[in-house]
Amino acid sequence: MVDFFVSIVYNVIKDVITMSIGHGAFCKKESDSGELVTYAYSSYNWNDERYYNDERICDGKIIISKKAISDILNAISDERLGTAFSELYNNGGIIIENCSNTWQKHIKGYDVMALHLCYKLLNQIQKEQGFPDECHYLV
């Protein structure tokens, strides 16, 4: 009986601990040419019904230059991915076209959720030595 009760309590607590804040983003590889990789992306915010995105519409773009990314990622550690993103973005190595579901923008005008996706993508690209087919960011 005690084991049964402990099991129920554990499952309830586990679900509470793993709950998200309610926003995130996702992308999927749209094209991979010799020079560029393009991801279609979108974001959602379950705390504001205007940004639920239940249809999972991916109308934003993250465009990455293969040459620019290989030059930078080979020379940096995981801890410096933020610096890498800034350098790539400022030099045109990463281009972000905001999705229609953007609810918060960085001072430079790009979608903050796209920024988080870019960090995750850079991390995956560095670890896997290739471009993933999809990426998810959940908070």
C-alpha cells in the first residue's frame, strides 16, 4: 500500500517539476544548398492566446551560411556560443526573418525565440558536425 502511495505522489511531483513556463519555439530544415541552410521556424506562448500557434505555422526563417559557421564553430567552445551568434549575425552569417508569431523582440529587432533556437542549433551543429533536421526550444 505504501509503495502504491509513493508511486502516485512521485508521478504527481514529476509532472509538476517538468512543466514548462509555457513558451518556446521550433524549426525544421527547409533547404540545404551548397552555401546556405534555411530553417522555417515559429514560436508560441501559451500564456497569451494571441500566440498559441496551435496550427504550428512556420513562417519565419533562420538562414545560416555554411562557410561562416564552419569558420567560427571550429574555433570556439560551448561557453562562447553567444559570442559566436553575435559575430555571425552582425556579419550576415545568420539571417533571421521574424515569424508572424513573434511576441518579443531583441533590441536589434529579431525574435527572441529565434535567438534561443539559434543557440540550440549552433550547439547541435558543433556537436554533431552537421545541420539537424529540426530543433526545439521549450521553457
